Amino acid sequence: MPVTRKTLDESLEAARLLVHYPQLKELGIKPDHITQTPKGDRIKYNDKSLTVTQLIKETQGLTPKQTINELSPLYLAQEKDRQRVHEYKERYMNDKIETINNDQSLNSPGIKIKSRDHESDIEKNRKPLPPQKYYNITHKTNDKGHISYFLDKDKIVVDRGKDVFVTNNSDKAVEIGLRLSIEKFGPHLDVNGSQQYKEQIANIAAKNNLNVTFTDPKMNELYKDAQKQLKVGSAIIKKKPSIKSAALNRRYKITGTPAIRINSTIRIAIYKQRICTANPTGGATSHSVRGRASSA
């Protein structure tokens, strides 16, 4: 849209005129001669209150059209500056809000995993690892260099350098937090969290067969107990017959009779030997054996 006189008078800052036209100061016009009004800046000059276009027209000897052409570039530059300031403020506020949210989440109940030597200067000054790749997990780095990991849109883990903070209590979040901590600090970890979280960590570590130990002896016991339970469960599953085999055994079980798999057509045939007994007259009587064959 073209810049009009009304736009200039209502929106152009009079202070820019003092910078762009140094001769105005020679005429005795100072910043304290500028008054802001709802309809734009007014400048006191020769006992008159002038708009920006009136001042330039009078002091520079320009026509109304020349005045507009003269001041239009100043106005456009001013609007670009305002846009840059607005964008900067917006970015600053968004970063500030994100920082506040991060601080709130990091101060909320969760799991903090550190190195067993977390009091050493090396660990206190440790930086976050480069972003790690996990299936279906995204990441984002903030202005402090902290790396947050997300499952869908939910933040689940934050690598702050000196520690790894698990902000979500899902098994997936705990697993990612453990794997990241082991990669970062090694297999011996110091875990801070509620007893419920510690039990969850021990169970997840055992379930995923992670090579890890903890500074808390109770967590090591929980981890070993979880491993034993998993081994017992695996053994039971291996020994348990399949549903099909169990059904066949129930169907064809006859005491003292072997079940033999013949081929793909006749799967099970049950045979009994023909029993021959002598009759009283000395002849032989044959008793046919009862049996059944099951077709595949």
C-alpha cells in the first residue's frame, strides 16, 4: 500500500527526523520538544505544534508531494525495524517459556540418573552427548545445550550433561533413560527417585538384559531378583507343551499303548498285538484287536 500523509503523521516517529536531518538540531529542535499524542508525534517549533510532515515541509521548503516522497523511506525502514523487534521478542518469549517448562519438568517428580562419581569436577562439567538415535524417538536442543528426547510429542528424557532426567514414567522412557545413561556414564549408575521408580528401573534393566549396577545396594538386589524371575518364567514357557500337542495326547492316550506317527496322511495309529489264546478243544481262537486310526 502507498504511504500517505496521514500514515506518516500518525505513525512515523519524530525522533527519527532528528537523526536523519541534523540541521533540525541547528534550528533548536531537541528531543524534549517532541510530544506523543494518540494521533502521532507533535514537534514544537516556533511556538507551533507541528506534525512530522508539517515540520519537514516548513524546514526543508518542500511541497506536500515531495515531503511524502522524502519521508516514505524513513517510515518503511521504521516498520522493518519494528518487525525485527517483534520477531526477536517473540523468539525470546518462546525460549523463555520453554526454559520455564523445562525447569518445572526437571524439578517435578521423576528419575535423575548420574555417574557414581557425580561429585567430581569432571562430572559436574560434563556436557550432553551428541543426540542419540532411538527408534521412533525425536530430539531437540535448547539454548543451554540440553537435549530433550520426545516420544510423539511427549518429552520423556532430558540429557543435561551432568545427569539424565527421565520426565515420563512409561517403560519406554525408563529404557531410553537407562540406555542413554549407560552410554554416557558407564555401567555403574547413581539413581535418585522414589522407591517405585527404582523398582521400575531395576525391572526394565533386567527385562532388556542391560549390563548395569547401581550405587544403591537395594536396587542391585531388585535387579537380581527381577533377573531370576525372568529366568524362571522363561523355563516354564519352554517346558509347557503346545496346545495342539496337549490335545492330541488327551485324545489318543491309551494306557500301555504306544502312539506312533506313521506319515503325513495317517498321523497316529494305535496298534495292539493280536492275542491268540487256545480254546478248550485245542483250537485257536483269534480276538481282533480294537483300534482306531486318525486321518490327518
